Amino acid sequence: MAAPFTLRKIGVPPNSANLTEARRRVFDFFRAACRSIPTVMDIYNLQDVVAPSQLRFAISAQIRNNAHVTDPKVIDLLLFKGMEELTDIVDHAKQRHHIIGQYVVGEGLVQNTGSKDQGKSDFLKNFYTSNYL
């Protein structure tokens, strides 16, 4: 009797030997993520919300946020987390509004701060502008 589902073994690659190898792995991850954009657009029906180039920009922005990291072990950890996130997205483990909130509205493609500036308190207005600009 066959199992109703098969467990996939998530293999953890060996650690990068140096910064050059870690950098190569980052570029490989970026290529894999960009190649999966058409699939993600189809799965989540994102054609009416965002263009593929904007998703590519969001992926590169996520990678650039960690450009200051120089330890290969930390880079490998971040790549593992990125691959896990990409796998979850491609396997449809997230819902459409999660993708839109995290990669379209939340990551700089669209700044949604208009409603926060309507507060009556000057303190809150200053707080919002200092944290969201």
C-alpha cells in the first residue's frame, strides 16, 4: 500500500568554504528564484497586481538587505532560509494575500503609509514619519 504523500528529504548543502563560493551560491539562488517567478505569478494569479520585473526587484532587494554580511556560514544560513521560503511559495504553502503583503506592498514596491499620517497627535505623526521613510 502506497503512502498518501511522500516526504521529501531536504538536503542541507555543505557549508561554503570561502566567501567566493558563498557569493556564487547567492547568485545561483537568485537565478533559481527568478526562474520561478512565472510559476509563482500563475499559482497566485498575480498578473493584475504586480509585474514580473517588480517581483525580480523585490527578490534582489531582499538579497541586498544582507549585502553587508561577510561570514560564509551566515550567508549559508540566509540562503537556506531563502530556499525554504522559495519552496514554500512554489509549493503553494502560502496564500495570495501573504505574497502580496510581503513582496508587493511590504517590501518597498508600494509604500502604504497614507492612512498612518491621518492621526491627530503630532507625536504619532513624527513617529510614523521617522519609522517609515
